[in-house]
Amino acid sequence: MNVANLEQLHARLDAVEAGLSEAVDAAAVHMTAYQDELQRFIETRGRNVSPEALDALQKRQNTVLEAMRSRRQAIGDALRKLHRQGSASRAYAAMDVAP
């Protein structure tokens, strides 16, 4: 099995971040694959990489994870709003009153 290098790990994070606009679930799958690659990278090459390079990678990962959290929160907020609107519409319909 090939072990990713730093550039490939950064590219994987770019792909995860780009996918957030389309599907959070798909981005989560890519993030899991990234974390597996990162683990293999650290186990095999971690001692040969500068702390600064690993720190930069971790900061980038944290930025992407925060973007994922924000996107999930926005989706959850939108779903809750739709649910409330639907509940209100049903309540008005039950009373035979136009909203």
C-alpha cells in the first residue's frame, strides 16, 4: 500500500473542503479516508517530517473540520426552519385560516 506524502495529504484536504458545497456526507467519507492516510503517513514517515510541516497540516485539517461543522450546522438550521414552517402551515390549514 502506498503511503501519501504531505502534498497528497494537503490535496486530500482540498478535495474534502471542495466537496462541502455539494454533500457533507461525502465530505465526511473523504475526511475518514484522509485520516487513514494521515495515520499511515505519521507511522511510516512522521519522524522524517519537520514539526512545522506537521503543524501546518494539522492547522489545515482543523480549518476543514470547522468548515464541515459550520456546514452541518447551517443544514440543520435550515431543516429546523422548514420543519417549523411546515408545522405552522399545517396548524393554519387545520384552522382553515390563510397564513
